[in-house]
Amino acid sequence: MTDRPDHTDDVPVAGNEATPVPFNPVGAAQSQRLIEAPRSQLRDVWDQFKTHKGALFGAGFFVFILLAVLLGPLLWPLEPTFIDIRARNSGPSLTHPFGTDQLGRDILARMIAGGRTSLAVGLTAMALALFLGTLIGVLSGYFRRLDGILMRLTDLFLALPLLPLLLVMMLLFRDSLRAAIGPETGIFLLVVLGIGVTSWMPTARIVRGDVLALKEREFVLAARSIGTPARRMITRHILPNVLSPVMVSATLGIANAIITESALSFLGLGFPSDYPTWGSLLRDGTDYLQSYPERVIFPGAAISLTVLAVNYMGDGLRDALDPRIRGR
Amino acid sequence: MLDAGTGREPLVRVRDLKMHFPIHSGLLRRRTGAVKAVDGVTFDISQGETLGLVGESGCGKSTCGRAILRLYDITGGSVTIAGRDVAHAGPNELRRMRPTMQMVFQDPQASLNPRMTVARIIAEPLDEHTRLSRAEKTARVHDLMDRVGLNRAFANRYPHEFSGGQRQRIGIARALALNPRFIVCDEPIAALDVSIQAQVVNLLEELQDSLGLTYLFISHDLSMVRHIADRVAVMYLGKIAELSPRDDLYADPLHPYTRALLSAVPEPDPEAAAASSRTILTGDVPSPANPPKGCNFCTRCPSVMDICRRIDPDFREVAPGRHVACHLYDTTQDGRPTAAPIPTRQGETP
């Protein structure tokens, strides 16, 4: 309690969840103090989330990675583009904990800078794909009129081969975007847009299926009999109930986006070669795989562990958001 | 007109209500027919009255209830509730009428959103139709919970934490939130234990007495309908076969289908059970997509006549307050019945 009332009469009984309240058949006056204060939903969710060990570890690791890429440059002030040619190809040491590459650039600094790009791409592309997928799924599931056309659109996108499409997009728009808003932001937008626009389809299909089933449930009919308009019907009754599949899609989506970005960088079509991402570090490392395997292992492990952490986190979050599972 | 027992203006007036669901088939999804779930239903319900609507599964009872509240876009006919035309109202007009008419659903588990707390579920109608402050809403929700006999301390719980009977109370509280005048109870007790059924029915009766509610009580449980209803309508294959005051209907059923339904009610007294002869219907209910020509019931009727297979009987008043759609009660030009009325069920005669 933040604000303490002056008189003690109004203070709700603490820990009143276990207080037995006599069952009153028809409305005998109950003391106001026996009523539980409205429980904070966020608190319930957190309490349940805490019980999921994997999710807790995942969240911990994800926060660690986030802090590392955001605050890392303060603690490790080496520039990712600084070339110290005399120290090139050195293994892990105190001056370069992850070693250096063939030009003598510090790999730890490059990992930090690369992680920032990779995570930014992953999170934004996931958000975009999730938004598009949920929007199209809900619209086509809820409004019968739109169903046919939106689902055929989804099929159309599913039939597009992802990588060739991204390659064509890169080739077509890279230079004009680079000229318009600068090389890094231009490529970032292009990559995010490319990944987002080509990965919303599974979410849309899953959401549509769930909405179709939900629409026939009686509580939707009950809301209709109350006179709830379509948009509040969707936000109040449909969306919260499709949260579980959306959550799963989201966590898989982050992983997918990071991997697709890595693949693009790996093919040399993502960010410029001097601009590190986990994917491009991985590609650079493969040339020296036999002599310096750690150059592949570090970015590879970063990608895998982040993806794993996010998946566990999503798993825990999905459980925590479902009131039927909560409290078990 | 049809409410002979009371002289008051009816609250709910249903005329020739039709609800047909189209059947699409073939490659081009052409419309090839229609399921006539409700096919020309006419009745009135006066203020404060309970009309029981009974019939076997699939006869269109629930569809009828939902069509009256315009949860479906009806095919034809008119519905007037509290003097306002529900059947043809536009979306905004309909939304303004919603507070007058509410519904209690069959499956209390399915009719409550599992992601909302009880307080939010009960407050949803208030959110939609009133401009109360948060504190006023909470007070109203607590008041409603008291009314239906739910502990106020449960306001922050989720529906899955309750028993079936408690969930149905939540559904009733939600239906009451806007002070409706007319409530459609769509088999509110069918999914409950027998011990809980009585509680819920008594609650509905208490609420009716204290709030002056009008019910359309849909059920397949004839004994429960006998307990709660003032008048009873028997539906068969989308049409009303018989509509009579409760006591008359149970004492002297007119329509052969009503007779068959009533004879299927288990008799607790073994001696009376042995003495009564059961009317056992043969065959299945015809498909509502392809109802028989003539009377709907002619394929299974024990006292079927030639005319039944040709002409659909009118739904007429044959005695004060008693309406039936059956050729057995047709009168010729000079007022004599065409066929002698069948004597009452033997189990009923002393």
C-alpha cells in the first residue's frame, strides 16, 4: 500500500485471501473490509512466471544479453572497427577475451556491436510479423467476407520463396534507400521489412483457426447479446484468447528473424561487410574454421543461446498469461 | 390477441418468425436449400410472465430464442419487444435496445470468457451501456453478486475457479446488470447437476418476483417447465405444435406430439406407471432442410389422417387460451369437428 489512510477503520485486512467469508445466499450486507482489493494482473502473471524455471533462466539470459549489447561499449571501450594489424588472428587473451580477426579487430567488441543489430532486427521484424499476422488472422477469422481473399493472400505469400525474394528486394532497393536515409538505417529498414513481410503467414493461419473456433463459443454470443461492437469484441474477447498461439509465434519469430538476418549477412546481402552482425561474424569466421574455430563458435553460440532463451521465455509467459494454468 | 389469460399488452410479440440457414454445396458453393430451423413461430409473452418453450433436441428452440434477441439475422417475420421492432432495427438502434433484453446461456462454462475476472464479466454490460464511474461499477457488480447469491470476495476470480452452479449465477448476474425487462433463458439448467438445478430455478423465480422480469424459458425438461412456466409452447421441427396455459397442457394435452412428450416423462409411482400407456413415437425427426409436406408431424403421428399429409394445419385457438396446430381439431362449416377429439391420456384419468 502506498498511501496509508489516516484512520485505521478503512485499512483492508491484510492477507485476507484466506479469511473465511460466510456464504450469504441473497445479499446480506458484507463488511467492506472482507472484500479483496482488485488483484493486479501483472503481479499474478509474474508470480506464475517465477515458478517456471526454464522461463526464469531464459529471461535472465535474455536480459543479460540485452544489457551486454546496450551497456557493453561502456565497459569494453574498444571500437569494433579499430584495426590493430599487429595483433591479428590472436586467440583469446586478456587484452582480447574473444580473440581478434584477420584484420586485428577485437571480436568481443564486434560481438557487442553485432548483437545490437541482430537483436534490433529480430525484435522489430518479429513485432512487424506478429502485428501483420494477428491483424490478418483476426480479420479473416472474424469477418467471413474477408476470409477468402485474405487467406488466398496468405497462400500467395507462403508460396513466395523467401530468400530469393529478399535478395531481389535488396538488389532493387538497397541503393535508393541508402541514398535516401543513410546506409545503416536504410539497410536496417529493408532487412526488417523484408523479414517481417515474409514471415507473418504462419501466425495469420494459426490465429485465424483459433478465431474461427472462438467465434462460435457462447461467450462471444453473450457479448453480442450485450451489444458489444465488433472492435471491442475483438479486443476484449478474441485477442486475449488467441494470446497463447501468438506468444508462441512471437518467440519463434524472434529466433527466425535473427536466423534469417544471419543468413542474409552470411550471403553477403544484408548489412555492409564492415558493419558487424552475428550473422556476418559467423560468415567471416567460416573462412578460418579450421585454424580458429572460436570465431564461429562465439557468434554461433550467441545466436543459439538467445533463440533458446527467448523460446523458454515465451513458453513461461504463455503459461503465466493463462488464468487456467496460473496458480498450479 | 394470443395471451387470453391476461388482458395486458404483451411485452414480447413474435409473429411468424422464420429463421432459415442456407445450405451451400457443390463446387461453386451455390445455395442449394435451407435448414428451416424456425419456420413461422407466433406467440406473445406478457409482462411478468414465463413462457416455457419445450421440444426435443434440434427442434429449433434455441435458435428461436436467439432469433428473438436478433443474435441471428432473421429470415422473416416480426419481433416486437417493449413496443420496439427488434427484427428490423439497424445496428445502432439495436444496440440501444439491448439493455431491455438479455440472455442466460445453456453452458455456463462456455458462456464466460475464461480470461476475464468475474467482476469484469459482470461489468461488461455496464461498460457498454452506462457511463458509471469505476467505483459505481464496482458497487453495482457487488450488488448484483449479492442478488444472485455469490460471495463478493470472489469478484477477482476467474470462471474456471467456480462450480457449474456458481458459473450460471455469474451468467445470470451479467444478464441482470442492465435491469432488463425480458430474459431468454436458453436451457439454463441443462448443464447442471439436479441438486443445483433447483437452486438456479428458484433463483430465477425469486428474481422474477422481485424485479418483475419476463422470461422465455427454453428447456427440454418438462417437469422443470411445469414448475416455472405460466404457459407452455411445444415446438416440433421449427413450428409450435401447441401453446397452452401450463395446467391445461399438462392435464389435457391436445396435440398428439404433446401427448407423446408428456407420456415420456418418467412416472415416480410404479403403480401409476404400470397403469399408464406410453405413446412411443417411431422413426426419427425429419430433416429440417426437407420437412414433410403437410403437417410436420405426419410422419410420426399416431393418429395421422389423410389430410395431414396434404395440408399444413393452421395454428389456431381451439379453446380459450389454448392454441394448437392439428387437423384433429379442425371444424367443418357447421361447427362440428371433423374427427372426434382423442380421449385424454389414460394415466391422467382417475
